[in-house]
Amino acid sequence: MVAGYVHFLLHVTKYYGHKRDDYLLVLVSFFFFFSITLSALLKNRAVPQSYLM
């Protein structure tokens, strides 16, 4: 799961890295991903592979 976070962050950084004005969008994207993962963990369910990209 940690690998999923790292891969997600690298993907977002690579995609939005050249746009300095979109740093907030990156933060929101990470928060969205974290929220989905946290919800899945609280329900004791596996995180869908589609969110891990």
C-alpha cells in the first residue's frame, strides 16, 4: 500500500510538476486518494486497484 502512495505521488508530481500554480490541486488529489484509502481501511476492505493506478 505504501508503494501505491509513492506511485500515486510520483504520477501526480510528474503530471502537474511543471505547473507551479497547481500545487493546491496536487494536495487536493492526494487528500482525495488518502480519504478513499482511509475509508476502505476503516471498513476492513481492500483498496480497489483502480485507485492505485
